[in-house]
Amino acid sequence: MKQLPALIFAFYYVLCLANASAQNRKIDLIAHRGGVVDSTFTENGLPALKEAARQGYEMVETDVRATADGVLIANHDADFNRFYGDPRKVTETEWANARQLTSKLDGSKPMLLDDVLKFCRKHDMALMLDNKITGLDSALFNKLIALLDQYHLRKTALMIGTDESTEFFTGKVRLSCSRKQLEDNMRKTGYQADHYYLFERPANLTHEDVAWARKNHIRVVAAINKFHYRKSADIMADARRDCEKMLGYGVTEFQIDSEFRRFLRN
């Protein structure tokens, strides 16, 4: 019984060390939808990109689409209506017309993917690409790979892919997967851990999943996005809880909407 206080002290000391270690971990942030986006900045716009660079984001997530004449641009929605007031679909609009549009929020214009990559290279930011090009268009995909190589961004790039494009991009760009997809891929010939990363929202990511990924040398990225909380009665409280839970699991990389940055960095 005399040893009990010493054991309690030792246990408390270990907990303090673990807590200090967690607080000192470097947290890497990926700016969702093309930068710091709020009621004043257009998604995938130059002002949003500049603000992400100013705030020190390590990576920018941008959405890739192709215009009617095969020009790669950064645009989340299938059309230009939400920010530019133009209901035309991206795939039905030529770049010469799309480039004339002006955002009602901040005066920005649709961006060439080339210009996004050029900005990221200049400001030492990595890139997460959300591929929204439908089907298997090897010409456009090769153009995308060439752009990544031109700006020396492919090695650090992440991609959220599509079922149709998975085979093409495997081994060329690191692809997002669920744990089940990763387990399936492990059974395939030529599997390499650095071809993929585990990408999940907190509702689907367990402590055991994170430990499994670490054991198998697989990168983990948690997504803390407003869309996930669209049915929430208190978005900020739920997002904060999820951020704290992910940090407790040992996750150090987050794709986030800018409103939630405060829960991961002072």
C-alpha cells in the first residue's frame, strides 16, 4: 500500500508527458475548396489562395474540372451559378467565356489550374486535388500529370479520385482511400503504401483505424468540413469535438474549412 502514492505519481507523470507531446505535435492544415473560404472569399479564387498562404496553410485542396474546350480549371460546382451567377455547366462552357465571369463576392474570376499550381509552387504549398472530371479521359489526366511535374508538385500531391480514374492515377499521384479500400489494395500485386492515404471524416474514423494505418505506414488525413455538419444543431461545437477527438487519436493532418482552423491552431 505504501507504494500506491508512488505509482499514482508515476502514472500522472506519464499522462503529463503524453499530453505535452500531443500539444507539441506539428499539425498540418489543408485549406478546403481552394483556400480560406468564408462569406467574403470565393471558393477556388485567388483572394482565398492568398489568404491561405498568409495564414500558413501547408496545402490547398482544389477542385479540378475541364471546360468544353478541354481547359483544366479550379471549380467546385458543376456549373458557375453559385459564385458567378451563370447557370452554364463547366463542361458546356469554353474557357474564353468562363474567364470573363466575375464573382459577386470578391471580384475574382475562375482560375486556370495552371495558375493555382503556379501559386502553390511560389508559396511553397502542397496540393490536394479533388478530381471532378467524369469518366476516363486519359488526355486530360496526362495533361494534369504534366502540370504537376512542371511545377514540381507531384511528389507531395494528394488526390481525391473517382472509380473510373483510380487505375490511371495509381502510382502516379497518392490517392485517397477508406480502410476497406486500402485492405483490398494490399491484396493486389504491386501494392505500395505510399501510393495511397487514409482519408475519412471523424464519424467514420476510429482510433483503431488510425493505429492500423500507422502500423502499415499509411498517411492519415481527417476531413473536418461544413458539409458533414449540415444536420447539426451546433456546427462549431460538433466540429470542435471532432477535432479534439482526432488529435487524441494522434492525427496530425487535416483537410478543413477555414472556420474550424481555431480548433487546431491558436
